[in-house]
Amino acid sequence: MVLHRGVADALRHAIAQGALAVGAPLPTEAELAAEHGVSRGTVRHALAILAAEGLISSRQGARHLVRGTERTQSLAELRSFAQWARRQGRQPSGEVLSMVRRPATPREAGLLHLDPGAEVLAVLRLRGLDGEPAMLERTSYAGWIADAVERIDPRADSVTDRLHHELGAVFAHAEHLIDAVAAGVRDAALLGVRRSSPLLRARRVSVTPAGRPVECSDDRYRIGVVTFDIHTTSGVPVLARRAL
């Protein structure tokens, strides 16, 4: 196991078991390095992972504070649903319900920087966690990447992983809009909720390092699956997704 991940796992376990209480300061980096027999740089890397998960505070002087016992995943890290779920210790699944090429809507054309009526690949996926329906994902891919998406096994739990593996595609930036909507007839049936039940909606646009839009998506979560946390500091606010 990579050393910093071993240290992060040990601290994560201590927090989950209450050995490190919420609000308590962690040992110093020097103390942790001596305890685990690693360098301070390794400890610093492990603490950065726990801070990104929302388990500990950002550095305050020489100490970190325990923020909570539930792991979060910063959306600033731009992880896919499957990547996030696996990091939470959950088992993700994905099922493609429909995949069709069609002309872009005016909104899609604007978001993806396409000419009006240009072709997009529209995909509807049902995402699951531990065998239970969790989220409906409606994603429209720009035509230039549509062939690669169509080649991916429809049962693959992460399209992002496959695109990176096959094309070296990297999603470097995304913009998110979060609100709530009422479940329509189809969404309610697919997610196993009553019609008009509230769903948490997260809309995003993902782009390459060069700024080229790849996809725009409308993700609708069952209530009770995730929450979104905003951690504000004197720097840039961080938005995080948390499992329930």
C-alpha cells in the first residue's frame, strides 16, 4: 500500500471509532510521522486526503481539527459518480437506459459551444449504490467524443474512467448548478419513489484542460442519497458531496 494512503486509512479509522473525537486536534505532523514511521511529507499528503474528504479541517497553525465522522468528496476534485462512490467504500453500478444521437437543443449548443443543431449523443443512465437506485444521469456529449462513448460497455460503472483509459481524456474543470425538482412519472418509477417526490438535481458542464466542453449533464438524486456541503474559507469556497 502507498505509505500516505496507509496513514490516511489509520487516521480515518481512528476518527470513525471515536478515538479522535469531533472537534479535537490531531497530533502534530512530527508526532504522526514518528507514530507511523514515515516522513512528514507523507503525513502531509495523508492529511490532505482527509481534508478533501471533509474529515478534518484545513491546516490551522501546526494542528488540524476533526470536523466529523462522515467522509465527503470535494466536487473541486472533479471525480465521477463511480469514483466518488468507490472512495466512500460503496459499490457503484450503472445501466444505460437509452442512447441516441440527435440535434443539440439551443441550451446544449450554448453549453457545449456547438453550432445550432449540431449532433450530440444523449445518454440516460440509472446509477446505483450497493444495488439500490440512487440517481438518474442525463448526459449530452459533444459529437466529437460520441464515437468513443458509444464503444464503452453500457454496464461500465464509470464512463469517465473509460474515456481516460481509452483516449487519455481528462475533465479538468466543471461548473455546477444545484437545486431541487419534483419527480415526474418516469423518474419516479426508475428511482422507486412516488410521483412528485423531491429530487436533488445537480447540473454540470465538464471541459478539457484546453477549455473544450465535453459534456453537459442533469443528475437527479433520490433524497437521502447525498448532501452537498459548502466549506467557506478566506480563499475559495469548496463544494463537497456527502453520502448519507
